[in-house]
Amino acid sequence: MPSTTRPSEVGEPLEPLPKEFAAFMRPELPGLMKEIGAEVTRAYPVYGRLLNGPNAEPIRQGLEQALYAFVDRVADPGKNAVLRDELLRKFGRVEAYEGRELDTLQGAYRLGARIALRRAKAVGQQYRLSPALILAFADALFAYVDELEQISREGYVEVQSRAFSEVPARRRRLLHLILAAPPLPQALPGLCEAAAWHPPADVTMVALRPPVPEHLEAGLADDVLFDLDIPQPHLLIPGPLTSERLAMLDAALAGAHAVVGLTVPLAQAADSIRWARRVLQLIDEGVVADTPLARCEDHLVTLWLLSDPALVTHLAAGELAPIDRLPASRRDRLVETLRVHISTRAPAEQVGEMLGVHAQTVRYRLRNLDVLLGERLADPDHRFAMEASLRALHLLARGTGM
């Protein structure tokens, strides 16, 4: 929307927005986020690539924070927006790293505002709100967009004003391109030459848990690519994690937590960092044990089983449907017995030791399971599906503390 159509007093709404308006708008936010995402990626395809790349989650978090912070400001004008501001600054940094002018990001912000205003008008009609209130909303909304643009500009200027030499700046740009949606750009050899970096056949990605220690960069080898100023900082180590590389990483981290991804061909670097970040998430959720330096290769089965928790839940519901009709306490005992029995193939005595019950109790439960599940236990496909879903549910329960 051109600025000439807006009131001259930027940031000064025509009238205060009532707090009830936040209650009207909050239920609209999830759907509004999806609509804005679809419209922005259609109008600006470059953001479609970013939303499908390794930094998709922090981008979505930034959009969510921007929307919810606006509604929160209506409901609670004094509410802190520190997280929103940091994410918006990182949006500006990304634009600088990607070599774009801020016009693209500003256009996306304003497009999002127009979509939000369209939704607000629909809400206004639904609740019969006054035209003056919607006008005040529009004025406040576009003043808010000015604020978002200013905060993002701070991050943009910060990157541009840093005293980086040409080679480190080019290496950061190169890392962004390597982790973008495949395939690798045809100009990669020339970019590598300009960045004074020899492209290896294989790479090992490392996901870092922020905040990153200030000394970390100084401890890295010259050929390690890194991006430490984004919501999900990471490293690219050429080749496998040899003992020498591991010693370098340990010294550089100095107790900070990280997850080492799998060693993969250069073209699959985005997969390696995606898996590493997923393990970092599982550590935060309590599913995977927390260690200063975890490795994806130690948790491949967990990564696979929990690649789609919602699907696992549906799979388990189908396979265990005959048991689900039982009272909760009996169902839980049978499910746990089935999990241990089917995953260990151990005799009743050993299963009893694992569960802390008598072997005869285990045999009784197994007879009940045989009656309830019938041929499913004998069918290889059903048995495999049951084992996989039971293992996954056990991992999920560990994360929730159930």
C-alpha cells in the first residue's frame, strides 16, 4: 500500500484499539500465518526457497513472533518483544548475506500487512465492528510494519558495517548457497575459487546450540565454513570427523553443546544439518541424552522412528486397536509387555526381569495378547509395524516424561 494513502502521523493510530480486538484476532493467527506464507512465496519466489531450506523453522518463528507480538501489544501494550526483535534483526542479516537489497524484505512485510488487514476487515464484518475501529487498526498495522522494517534494517546494517575481509564474506555466502535447496549452483567452482575454498567430495555438518561462545570462530581450522549469527548456527567441516578434526572441534566448543551430522557428499549437506538439528531438538525434548557433543550416527534409528510422530501415532492406533478398548491400566501393562517381548524376542523369565514381574505374569499377558491380536503377531509385516510403532511411542513417552 503506497505510503501516500496513510495518515501523516506514522505510528499514531486514529484511536486506541480496544483490548477486545486482540481476542477477536488471536484465533485468526494460525490461518493468517499460512495465508501470508503462501502469498509471500508466490510474490517473492526467493522466500519459497528459503522456507524449504535448512533455515525454514527460524523464518516461520520470526513470522509467528511478528504476528503474535502485534496482537499481544493490543492486549498488553507493555509486553516485552525482545525475541521478536532479535528474529527480525536476523531477517535483515540474512538479506545482507544473500546479497539482496532490503526492498524485497520490505515488500514482503507490506504484503503481509495487506493480507492481515483483509482478514481484519472480515473479522470486523463478522463482529460488526465500527469502520473507525478498522481504520485505527489499519493505521496501527502499517505503523507496526514501519517498526518491523526498522528493526530488520538494524541487522542488515550491522552485517554491512562489519569489517569482514572479502574472503570470509564470500565464504559465508558460499555456505548459504551450499545449504540452499538442491541442486548445487553451476557457478559453484567459481564461487569456491573466489572464496579461496577447495570444495571437498564429502562434508560433515555440525549444529550448534546458541548462544555460540565468542572464542569459537578463533578455534576453527581455516577450511571450516561457518555461520554463527543466525537462529540455528552451524559449521561445515570438509571431509569426515577425523580424530584431528574432533580435537579441533572440542577445543573450539570448550563445553558448548553441538550435534555432529552424518558425513555426506557436498550436495547433501542440507540433509546432514537437518538431521543434526533434529537430534538437537530431540535432546531439548528429553528423548536423546544430553552430551556436549552428540553424533547423529548414534541415533539413526531414533531419527527414523520419530521422523513423523503423528504418523507413528496413527500406525500404532491401527496395529493396537484391539488392545485400545481395554481399561487404561490393563492396556498399558499389555502394551509394555508386548513392546519388550517383541523387541527382545526374550523368554518370559527375562522379560519378567526387565518389567519387574513374575515370569508367570508375563506368560499370562502374552496369552491375552495372542487372543486379542490373533494373527497379527504371526504376520511379519504386522509384527514389524507393531515393533516400530511401539519403539517410537516409547521414545516419545521418554521425551514427555510419561
